[in-house]
Amino acid sequence: MLATRCFSKKKAVFSATGLKPPSELNVHLQKILGFYSEQKLWTEIDRKYSLDEISQAHAYVDTGRKRGNVILTVS
């Protein structure tokens, strides 16, 4: 998934299931942090909602027009 996203315009969808040994997870996290620090990996935030607006956030996601992550802020 990371190689596809970082080196081409194609997107990959994956399911984060299964448990990995902590040492293996650490290696993967270091790779992800490296991609992020080199600006080869980024997050795309579509909209932000407060926790009070959670129903509007769900309604927006359900429209299917979401292009990035929808963030809930807790204050």
C-alpha cells in the first residue's frame, strides 16, 4: 500500500487486521515516519467537525462525496 501510494497516482485499499510482533510493527512504523518526514506520505483532511456536530459529520460521510478524512475535534 505505501509503495503504491508514494510512487504512483494509484490508490490502494487495505484492511488493517491481524497482529504483528512488536519488533515488526516498529520497523513498519519507522518506514511510515520516514515517508512522512520526506513528504512522500501525507494526510488529506476534507472537513473538521466539533463533537457536537457529529450527526452532521456522519451525514456528510454518508453522502459518499468525502474526498479525504473527516476530523472530529474534542474540546
